[in-house]
Amino acid sequence: MTAFFVCIILIGVLMIAVAMVWMVVEKKNLRDYRLEVDERRYELHQVIEDAEQLLDELNHFSDYIVTRMEEKQQDVEAVIKSADERLNLFEQITQLEMPDTENEKLEAEYKNVLDEDPKACQAIAGKAKIIPFDEKRRQVIKLCKDGMNSTEIARLLNMGKGEIELISKMVH
């Protein structure tokens, strides 16, 4: 029976030794886990710093884009202002070239000829200064209803074919 107790004591000592080795291994794994957490924390910190740097760069780039857009807008506004000034100057010159009474006389003659013979209007159209848009639109509509195609109307009225097609489509 002493041999039995000795075996049980040896088995107990062996189990304690295995438990001690197991605890040492687990403690080492725990330490490795802590190191891994520290590494992950460092990597996360680096990612956050990179993101902040990227955000700063994007802010600087967007400021640059906004500044360039404002400069371009000012350039466009200056060009538009210059074009308006030139247009006003051109209108003043054209008003000086032909008195209003002569222009009105040509428009009346143009209306009379248009009602009688649309093809004869081409000669008069070259003399007239400006035909008001409403009048042009009425003429386009009338000629479309008379069966003329957009190319003939454009040639007759000295207008763009696309403009003629647009006006005729708006009516239909």
C-alpha cells in the first residue's frame, strides 16, 4: 500500500510540475499578447498621423483650387465686361450709321414684300440693320407653314439653320 501512496504522490508532483510549466507558457503568451497590442496601438497611431497629414494636404489643395477658380471667375467677368463695352460701342456706331426712320422704312418694306413674295426678301434683308426677334420668329413660323424647309428659310432670312429648326420645333 505504500507503493500505491508513493505512486499517487508522484502523479500529484507530476501534475503540479505540468501545471507550473503550463502557467509559465501562458504567462509568456500573455506577454506576447501585450506586445502585439502595443504594436497595433503604434500602427493605429501612425495611421491617424498619416490621415491628419493627408487631410491637411487636401485642405491646402482645396484652398488652391478655390483661389484659382476665383481668379478665373474674375478673368471671365473682365472679359464679359469688355465684350459688353464693345457691344455698346458697336450699337452706338450702328445707330449713327443709319437713322431710325430709314430703318423703320426698310422694315415696313420688308414686311410688305414678305407677305407678297418671300424670295424677294433676301435683297431687302441685306439692307436692313436689325430685325427684331419677335418679327423673325413670326417670319420663320409663317414660312414653315408655307412649306419651306429650314435651309431655304435660313438662307432667305440670313439666320442660322439651327435657330430656324429650334423656332419651328417650339411651334409644333
